Amino acid sequence: MSTTAEFLACPDLPAAHGFFTRRGGVSAGPYASLNCSLSSGDAPENVRENRARAARALGADPDALLGLTQVHGAVVVRVREPWAAGAGPAADAMVTDRAGFALGIVTADCAPVLLADRQAGVIGAAHAGWRGAVAGVLEATVAAMTALGAAPGRIEAAIGPCIAAASYEVGADLRDAVLAADPTHAAFLLPGERAGHWQFDLPGYCAARLAAAGIARVHRVAADTCADAARFFSHRRRTRSGGGPIGHQIAIVTQ
């Protein structure tokens, strides 16, 4: 088993970062192998080692890796001081202008979004499931970074691996919520194979929301977490197979 945490990166994002896969950790079974979720049923010591491997892969101190209690909302936390692993506040995004922190977001189909303004020395990380994206978590992250001295025109964002439209069949509840926020976003709801269903383009939707917030450079690391079982954990894939335990991959940005 490899001892190196595998990650994907966007060469254009001006900050050290990684969108980690499920490869290169110590966990076993449904959590194999780089499960980074402290709220899963995995052995805590395994998760701590996995998170430490991910941090070290980016040259970060494992003790500086911070996570949130993610709740699919739009609350953004400004990071000034570290907190204990597993004790992160209930929020779905973090920003900081202080060096030494590594901001981590865990996902298993939702979109991890990492942001950076090199000139201002401000970074951000957001967890954008459809609920959080509709609620405005990405715009709230940009606003919080701007409050620290970043400028939307200088911020670059990278959307990491998440569920792709081909794998993401949705019903009327999601469609109605998306269109209630902005009817022009019907473009991200593609015809489904079943009546009354659509295929939702989550990464495209996130990119549009970022662009509308003034981010001129939005990059995407293309990969379908649901379709690629060898590299990614996936909530949708787990649901289709009847449920059971699941791990989560992590995305990290640091400076």
C-alpha cells in the first residue's frame, strides 16, 4: 500500500493546494484508504494519520490542518486561531489572511472549491453541495475574502472533483430550488432519462455562481466522483448500492 497521499491540483491556482483522492491512506474496508472524515465510523487513529498524510503532501503541518462541521449551509468562518481536530464550527467555508493554516473541506460528491488571492495573501475553501451553492456559500466566501483585503478580480478559484451531470439525476425539489434562486440557471438542468427528472451540472452551476460574484478565473479539475470508484468516495454511488458506511476525500489549500 502506498504511503503517499494522492492528489490532483490545478496548475493555475496561486496557492499550495490539493484535491485528494481516496488513495494513499491507512483505512480499510469501505473507508479504504485515505478517508479524511472525522465524523465517519472509521477508526479515529486511521483518520488522523490520513489527514496528516494529506497535510504533509502539501508541505503543511498536520496540526495546522483545520476542518469544519459541514452542514450544507452558507456560513463562512474567518480563521484567526487553530482549533482541535473534530471541533470545527458548524459552517461550510473558511477564509484566512494568516500564513501557516491549511484549510480542509471533506466531500463525497459535493464540490470542493478552493480560492486564493496571491497579492492579498488571502485563501478560502468552500463545501458546495447543491443546497449550499443555492444558498450562496460561494458568494459568501468571496465576500469574506474581500473583507480581508482580497479583490474578486484577483481571486482565482478551482472547483475540484465532484459528481458530474451524467451521474446526478435529480427531482423536482432540487430543480425548483435552483430556478427559484435564478431562472436562467435552467441551463444546468439537463433532460433526464426519466419523466420528472433532470441531470444537474453541479460544477457548471458552481462556476456560474463564482463568475457572477466577480471571479474572472474559475478553473475546474474534471473528474466524476460517482463514476470513478477507484479514486473517489461517493454518497450517490453508496446510495445506489444499498447504503452502508462511507469515507470522504479532502481538499486542502494553504499558504
